[in-house]
Amino acid sequence: MRLLVTRPEPDATRTAQALRAQGHEVLAAPLLSMQAIEAAFTGPYAAVLMTSANAARALSAHPRAQEFLRLPTFAVGTRSADAAGGAGFTDVVSADGALADLASLVASRFAGKPQRLLYLAGEDRAGDLAGELAARGVAVDTVVIYRAVAAERIPADLTRALSNAQLDGALHYSRRSVTTLIELSRAAGVLNALLNLAHYCLSDDVAAPLRVAGAGRISIASRPEEVALLGLL
């Protein structure tokens, strides 16, 4: 298949390599770039929570990073857990699922205890991890440590590929990436071509903007993990 990947780097390149190894042709066109934010921390904290690999990458550049690397760290899935390990975290546990799975895992360890936990968050995020945990008796400080910056236009090679029907499908990992792709495709006059593709989405939430825009062929991964997403192909 001829596939489009728009997720930010370095994940776009990694995903493209995995798809090419399976025999697919890939156009990697990242539409979001990640920018670390100079976050301020209070503490002390008993553990670190993260729902994205970008959180680990952003913290690695923070001057206080060393204070947190040895704390128990709970990640939403395998990719974020791997990124945490790569950033130097030494005690990492994956919830192997979605935000609700992470909340359940953390609550099973910390519910009713007096410690505060640190959630390393993005500026735009789906769900309310701190709120879910507060309802279960877990105190969490949410600290925004990175933001996703959208491109101003889609790359010329993507415009050409859509205009000339050179793509069969697109993989989607985040609602923000999907929204950006739809807006920029509309501005470039290729929205109809985009909506005619087969769309493979990590979750129902990711797929929602595509449904609203009128895409007809949408497939949802059985679990919000890349292995399940690639299994749709």
C-alpha cells in the first residue's frame, strides 16, 4: 500500500521504517513539531506519570531532570515506557493501554496515600488523568512540559501525492494531527482527495474529526497501541 504518516518526528521516521520493512510505500509528512516548555516543578513527588513519549524527551532537556529519573515512573503504553527508559528513567512500568488503564494502575498503587505524583503533560491532551486519579484518592500535580506546534501548510510533495491519487491510505495517531491535516488539506484544495483515502486510526477519539469531515473508510485499532494500528493494514 501507499501510506501517509503525519505524526511528529522522530516517530514519523520510525513508523515509516517499520512500514517499509513490511513492503509498503510511505510518505512521511510530519505536520506537528514538539517544543519543550520551561516547566516549573514543586514537589516532592512519589512517582512520575506520562501519557506520551514526548514527555520523556522534553524532561530530558530540563535542568532538574536528574531529580526525577530514579522515581517510579508509570507510562500509558510501550512506546512511552521505551522513551522513558531511553531518557534515563530507571524504574518504568507500562499500563499497556489507554489513559483509563494508566489511571487504574496508578490508583492500585497510590490510592489513599498522602504522596503527590507528578504528571508530565502536553499542552493539548485528551482526557483528564489528574481528575480521574483525584476521584480515586490520588493527588497529582499536572505540569505542562511540551507543546505541539502545527505546520502552517502541508508539504508540496503531499499536495502532489493527494492531487495525483498517489496514496491509498493514512495512519493517524492523534486527534490534533488529524485536525491539522484536515485544515491544511482544505486550505491547499485537496481535502476531497484526503477524505477518499482509507484512514487507520489509533482510537475513536482520533477518528472523530475525520467522521465529521466526511471520510468514508475509517478503521479503528482494537487497542490504542501502534502494533494494533499496523495490524489493520
